Amino acid sequence: MRGILAALNPIAFHLGPIQVHWYGIIIASAVIIAVTLAVREGGRRNVDADDIYDMILYALPAAIIAARIYYVAFEWPYYSQHLSEIIQIWDGGIAVYGSLIGAGIVVFFFCRSRFIPVWLMLDIAAPTVIMAQGIGRWGNFMNQEAFGQITSLSFLQGLHLPHFIISQMLINGAYRQPTFLYESTWDILGFIVLMSLRHRQGLFKQGEVFLSYVIWYSFGRFFVEGMRTDSLMLFNTLRVSQLLSVALFIGAIGLVIYRRRLGSQISMYLDGNPYSKKAQQAKN
């Protein structure tokens, strides 16, 4: 145990009686970076920055609420006996798939009301979303949650991890698999891949950047989820996130194949928003 540091404090600082958690700081930072990158890309694709900011004002609260509802629903036997804890999201307990469902519903109706192609907006957001997910997993790290099965100190040292990560993986007297790190690494790698490819001429039709994100994320999440010990369960036997990952992986591939068969009926991603003022002026 020599050389192993104490676990990190999940509380960053206090503002009077208010505790500011690292979890919230990390999530907020991830959102700010994601929105900044999305606005820049939106400008290239003829989507106004104001439209993206307006969408975030609706989508972000919906994502947080849906993520919490999703988590609480599958942990209802516990929360039914601890109702006051339902709103305590600063202690963790939000589900990524729930947030995607909530945000996706808002994006669909928002884009329809602003005459912005829904698939295009999803394409713009997808790389920044997976980046935010990768950063957000470090909030789980600070809270010592989303960890995996019991492992050994020698195994963690064999991964050549920094001492502060190894120390934080000592939970309830046992070392744990750093599944937060596995998923974070997979997400950041997905961000790099999508950012490297999405501006290639003739590569992506509208919707395919987003569907590539779904394929990438669900593939990695399936395996990482299998290593976790805190999975949301269905019928006490099936891991909900693994089931969703399989469904999304197959569904996204199927959609890509189906939409490709439609050929020229679907615009290319780089064509941007045909309904924007800039696009209309170019036609005239």
C-alpha cells in the first residue's frame, strides 16, 4: 500500500453553506466545450449560432431530467423508500441513455419548428456529445462510481496508470476495474475519429455522422457495461444498457443501409442547411 494516496475529495469548494461538487464542475465544463464546438461547426453548415443556443436551453434541462428519471425508474425499489434523494443528482445517478432520449426528443421538435434538418443538427452535435460523455466520465471518477469488478493493485499498476487514478479505485477496501476510464478513452477516441472524417468530401450523407456516433458508442458501451457492478438491471438478470446498446448498434447500421439505398434523395452532410438565409441567397 506504500505510495498510494488518499481518495480525492468529491467536493471542490464551498460557497457559504453550498457544496460545489467536482461532478458538477466537470459536467458543466464538458457541456460548455461541446456547445462551443457545435456552434463553430453549425456556422460552417449554415445553422445559426442563435438556433443552437436556443436548442441547448431546451435540450440540456430535458437531458438532465430524462437521465435522472431513467435512472430512478430502474432503481425505484430504493428511491421509493428515499424520495428526498431523487433530486440529488450532484451525487451521481444519471443515465447516459436517458439523457440522449430526452435531448433527442427536444432536438426533433425544435428543428421542425425552426426548419432545420433534424439529421443535420444531430450530425453537428454528435462528435461534441461523445466528447462531452468522455469528459463527463471523470465526474464518475471523482464520485467513485461507475466502477468495475474487484481487481488487484498489481493489475492496475500493470496498466501504467497515474497514482491518483489507482488510489481512487480503492473503493470499500478493494481495488476496482476503472471502467470509467475505459469508456472515457473509447469516447474520446470516437470524438477524434468523427472529427477527422466528417469533413471528407462525399463520405457522409446527412444523418450518418450521428449514426456513426451511435454505432461507435453503443459498441464500446456494451463491453464496458459488462464489466460494471452498478448496472441498471431488468428482471434482475439483464443489463439495461447492454440491451439498448445491441438494439442501437443494429438499428443504426440498418438505418445507414436503408438510407443509402435512397441515394440522391438524401443530401450530403457538407451541403449544410438548405433552408438557411445564406443558402437561399446563394440560390438566387
